[in-house]
Amino acid sequence: MTRALILGGTADASLLAAEIARAGQDAIYSYGGRTRAPADQPLPTRIGGFGGVSGLADYIRREAITHVIDATHPFAAEMSRNAVDACAETGTPLIALERAPWTRAPGDNWIEIPDVNAAVAVLPEAPAKVFLAIGRQHIAPFAAKPQHTYTLRFVDPPETPLLFSADVIVSRGPFTLDGELEMMRRRGITWIVARNSGGDGARAKIDAARMLGLPVIMISRPRRPERLRVESVAEIMQWLGHRTCLGA
Ligand code: NAP
């Protein structure tokens, strides 16, 4: 009997959970607990950290987990490292569901940088209208450039005051190309700061920036550990031993 643990928090993890539930596969879905009201999943769900590598290893043993699927966001590097170490410790097979990063298309004006601090440095000194599409844990360094007019977009309203003045849009999407174009035009956005998440769900803002000729400061993905990695739900199902039509 297989019993899978999905490390989730992404749209891809939700697609996987739906497929696993449809297949009648025994599995638990795990959220990190960052959003106040995470989407319901069609699987038994737990929420919150495990307590590092040893906590995750204990959880795997206690719940008799036979397979771990790391379907976390490409920027959730700590969880991915912990999964590698805990699976090595417990001898549990591990696979990652990770979409490919976006690549430049003709007309893209990207400045690729390694982290948030480099993004702050690259922003101009003259006041600009900046859309920070990066998640609330990462915005503090932008307080160093308060001359800009910032637009932020979060899933939940901020619980503590921001360190600098900004307009906050509260929305969990989905975001369409038309919607992103309208938002950027209405706010007169001149710069965008984004992380190279990859996938279709967050892509509209990048396509809108290209159409509007706007520069995008693109933060590259953090280094994640080497592990078996695939890009589709069908490949995960096959890895779990289900017959699937790959590419479907
Ligand atoms: P992170 O820095 O890699 O993880 C920090 C800690 O949060 C982990 O060590 C773990 O705590 C806990 N954690 C993270 N994901 C978990 C999960 N799925 N289940 C249980 N515990 C989890 O991760 P993060 O960047 O804060 O992201 C947290 C969650 O939000 C992830 O599930 C990720 O998929 C989702 N998410 C992140 C982003 C992003 O931009 N980073 C975007 C969309 C969604 P313990 O060490 O105590 O186990």
C-alpha cells in the first residue's frame, strides 16, 4: 500500500491532489500555513511546519508515508532541502513537481538578478511606479527606496503596518492578461519586480509587461537540492504506480 505526502501550497499541488483523489490514492496534503484561508483540498489536509528535518522524518514514520512529493513553490527552498534530508534519513522515495522557469521572449526587457536585495539596487533613483509582485515576506528591503510609488498584491490583507507607503491589492487571482494590462495602465506602472516562478498561473503580468514595453526586474530561483524532478501531474501518477497517459 502506498501512502503519499504532498508538500503543497501551489496551483500544481492542487492539480495533483485532485488527480490523486480521483485515483483513490491514499495521500495527505500539507500546507505551510502562510495564507489565512488556504484552498480546500479533496484529501486529508494538515497545516503548518513539521519542525525541521527531524520533525518531518518523525512525521513520515508516524504516518507511515511511503512516497513524498515536493510540490512546493520554486522559491520554497528550505522546505525542499528538508524534504531531501528527511527522505534520505527515512529511506523514503522523493520526487519534485516543479515547473520550468520562464524564459525571455522577443520584446521582453528583463534585468535578471539573484535576490531581493539586488532588485532594490537595480531600481532607479528617480521616483517610479513599481509593481512588486513578490510576496509579503520579501518586501522589507524596498523601504530603502521610499521615493517610489509601490503597488503590492497579497492573498491576505497585511496584518502589520508596512515599512513604507504602498497601495495594496488583496486578491488570490487568477490574473488574466486583460486584467493585468488594465491594472498596470490604470496605475501608470513603470517597473515590475517579479520572481521567476514559471508556469501559467502567474505569467500574465510578464506578458502584460512585454506588451507595455515595461522593464521587469526578474529574481532568479534559489538553488534547490538535486532530486528526481518532473513537470507534470501525469508523471507523478506514473511514479506512484498508476497507469496514466503521459502528456494527457
Ligand atoms: P520555505 O521558506 O522553504 O519553508 C520555511 C518553512 O515553512 C519550512 O522549513 C517548513 O517548516 C514550513 N513549510 C513550508 N512549506 C511547507 C509545507 N508545504 N508543509 C509544511 N510545512 C511547510 O517556504 P516558503 O517560501 O515560506 O513557502 C511556504 C509555503 O507557501 C510552501 O508550501 C510554498 O509552496 C507556498 N508558496 C510559497 C511561495 C513563495 O513565493 N515562496 C509562493 C506560493 C506558495 P518546518 O521546518 O517547521 O517543517
